[in-house]
Amino acid sequence: MLIMKGLSCCLLLLSALPSAAAFVGSPRSTHDVRTAAAARAPPKSYPTVDITAAAAASKSTTAIYMSSTSSSIAVVAKSAVTAVFAQLRRHAKLLLVLLTASLLFAKRSNPQTLLWPGTQTDKDCDAPLPAGGYGCPFIGINLFDGNKDYGPFVTSWQLGQKYGKIFKAYFFGYPFVNVSGKDNIKALLKNEFKGEGRGIGTKLIGGEHNLGDLFGDKAVLYENDAGKHGRLRKLAGDAMTPVAIAEALPSFQDLANQQVDRVLKADTIQMEEVFNDFTLDVAWKQILGLDLNEEDIPEFRKMVQIWVKCIMDPILLVPFRIPGLMKWTKVGRARTYIVSKIEEKLDKLEIDGPDSSTLSKLYFATDDDGSKLTREEVIHNAMLLIFAGSETSSSTLTCASLLLGLHPNVWREIKAEQDELVAELGEDFTRETLDKSVYLDSVIKETLRIKPIEFGEMRLVENTMEVDGKQIPKNWMALFNVKQTHWNDPSTFKEDGSHMDVREGFQPERWLDEMTKPSEWMPFGEGGRRCIGERLGMAEMKVFLGMMARKLDRYDLVNVHGDDDIVWKPDTVMARPADGTEIRATAADTSHAVEYQI
């Protein structure tokens, strides 16, 4: 088993090499090679890896890699990679002999566990494993894979179409079971917080090595002790109450107004850039309460985007600590920058006392016994809110702007609703304004139904369990699939898939009638770990789209005409149109109320 784990690590290094250059600063994309198969094509088959050929090729690969930068720090990092591959070259024949011996031994044992370590089943459980496939030996199936027809994570969707609501797979050394369907997910999640060794718990893949430091393993999302999680959620939740969100609305409105004016000044503009800047400005101004100079704002935006993007980098999944992670890598330096800003703000709060920022509410929140979050817990939960409030909200708004461009009748409905609310309540966005923006709420929910985040967090199964008559063995991972759950919702499902199509499926009105309202909708997760920033995200999205509807008469999509196919980015956290939803906007006539013939 030790031999096979060693081989698995070697192959994982080989598979991660294409992303290493981008990770340490090269402009090369971390996801250059993407599947060319159509969205409905069956899952790709993966060839076995020739270790000798891979080791022989490493010399030229490393040479190219070494020439990509003249930075002395990067050279130190690259020298470590060079050393690894030098060892592989030196021992290539031995590795091949060991692999051959292992395969021969497989005739007398279970070959599956040799080629995909950790895939043992629980013989004491009568339930079978789900259907599925493991992909390439030792490495498995690339869940991050995407294409232009579907967007990111197309492989998972293809497997779901082939095997159904529950299927097994293998991902970078981790066997896992994909679970979808509201009842199945609830059956899975009811096993949370049962105590160590008896249920399931969230797990950052590679978290103990790399992702934990980069993302923050002290955030409420990754606490598995029931008592500690409850305390964290209560204290962090104090910053996310309806009253707290209402206090932030003037800040949201001011930032949205600035960005909408930017849209109106441009001939054409990519709304993705607008939404990125808006949500990142919400992050520094409202969530963190920073006082940034005009020249500092682009740097903050850049660092957060680097941090968010590199979380998707598969090189972070290597089963060992990356040397110099926080100092020598782009993502590490970006994370260090963000934390330094949070630290500076906390020092200021300590001296000046509370203010209206979300960070202040986190820092000064107290439990019934007077205890507070530790400084590290405050920082990690603030980082989680930055991620949730920027990446996911920006992606959803970008998709919403595409959908509204495709459906001008829906856009007119939003405008009519906002005109009525301005006449009744005035121009300020208040808690009452958002509560009465019922149609706008349905538009955002429908966007999140069709283009949600694909997965919830990975759960480590600590004790064998059964879901829908299928076994999920101890020490496997369980992953609940949001997109597949929405796809199979019996309230909306159509055999031809049109219910999830951006043209035919987008029907916000379905949310206004209990008879047509979706019954399986979970873009913010489910259970005790439901997204703590849900209210924050919904509020900032409502304010921006509401402001757009008030100040824009109409807009046209620049790159999508008629029945043109929509092209998607393949390597994002959530679905985003490849053109960033480029639009040409026309200002509204605000001198009088506009009547709409719908």
C-alpha cells in the first residue's frame, strides 16, 4: 500500500505540472486543455500513464518551466520541482518494476484498490456501491473539467446524466459518492454533528496541507464539532441579521449607483467586469470597512480575484505542504495581502471601537457567557464572506444580465415593479423596498435555479452509511450536487432538458405560484451549514439589479443574436458567459414615470 501511495503521489505531480507555471507567476492558464466533447457526450476515458515516458519527458518540461521567469524567488521554488522530477528520472525503471509487480500481485488480490487506493467497500454492509467509474488509475476523474457548451464541471453533469442521482467516482486520490435529490441530500446531511467517528464532516481536500491555510480552516464552514460550530454560527450570524443587512443597504446603493453610471457612460461594456468591481467594492467598503485610497482599490480587487481563482488550481491538491506557499506563490501573496488589510482594520477597531462594517460586528459579537471569536476565527470567517459575497454574487449577476437581455419582457416587468416602489417608498433602498421587490426576487431565484454553484462542500464519511439503498463506505467522501438536484426537480423537469435552458427554461413567474414553484432548490446549501452569507448576497444582488432597472431604459446584448449558441467559460467557480455579457445600454427617462405595455 505504501508503494501504491508513492506511485499515486508521483502521478499526481505529473498531472499537476501544467498548472505549476501559472501557480508561481507564469501567465500560462492553469486550465489550458479542456474537453472538446459536447455537453451531452459520455464521460471521457482516461489512458493509463506511462511512468517511464513521463519521467523521460520531465527534463524538457522542467527546462521550459525554468525559463518562464527570472525571479530569484521563483527559481528557488522551481528548483524544488526540478529535484522531484530528477528523482523520478533516476528511479524510472525501479518505478516501472514496482508498478509491474503491483499489477502481477493484483491477480491475487483486489486490483481495484491497487489502482484506485482507498476504494475499499464495507463488507459488513449489504447495500451495494452506486454505479459509476473511477477514471484514470491513481488520479481519477477531473471534476474541474469544463467546456464552452456547458461551462465548468461538465464531467460531473455527464456522469449524472449517465448514472443517475447517486454515482461513485474518484478524484485526485479521493473516492467519493455524488448525491443529488432533496431527500437524498437530507438523508446524507442528517449525519452531521453526530460526534467524531460516527457521522460526516466537511473537509477541505488537501486542507491540512495547502487549502486550509489559503482559505481558512477556522471558518464556520469547516468546524465539525457540534458545540463549536453552533457557537461560531451564532457569533458570525450576528453580522448577518436582517437588521445588520438593512444598515448596509445605503453603502450597497451608493456603490451600485457608481457602477450603473459607468455602464451608461460606455458605448459597450462587459457586465462581468462591472459586477466584479461592484462586489469587490462591497467587500472592502462594507464587509471589511476599509478606507482605501483611489489608487489602492484596483490592487485590492486584483488580489481578491487572484486568491479566488487559484483556489480552483489542482496543484493545491498535492498531498504535501507546498514549500513557501504563502511567500513564493501568487495565491499565497494575494492571501497575505488580504489578511494584512483585515489585521490593520482589526487594530483600528481595537482602538476606535465598533463601526458599521460587517467585520466590526464579527469582532465585537459576544456569546451568552461573554466570549468572543478569536482573532483567527474573525479573519477566516471574514475571508469566507469575501468569497461568498464577491465570486458567487458576481457570477449570478453576470448570468442574470444575460438572461434579462435574452428576455426583454422580464426586464420590463422588473422596471415596472421598481417604478411602483419608487413612487410608494421613495428612491432609497430599504428593507421594505427589498421585501416588496417580489418579482425581482423571483428573477434572482430563477437565475440561481438554472445556473447555481455546482456542488456543496465535500463531506468525509466517518462511518459507513446508506443513502437511497446505496452504500457510502467509511473514509469515502460524499459530495452533494446542487445543479443535478435542480435538473431533476419534479416540479420543473422536462425530458428534453428545456427546463434548464437559458432561453426556454427561464420563467421567473414560476416562483409566484405555489403550484409551479420549484420544490428542490438549494443554491445556498442545505441543513446546518446553509450559507451564512445568503442574506448579504441576495441583498447586494437585489440592490444592483433594482438600480439598473431604475436608471436604464433598456439594453442589448452585443454578441448574442437570435438563436446564437451561448458560449461559456470552462474554468470558473460558477458559470459565466465567455463574453462577460457585453451590452449596449440606453438611459431611462427619469423625468416622468414610464408606462409599460407588457
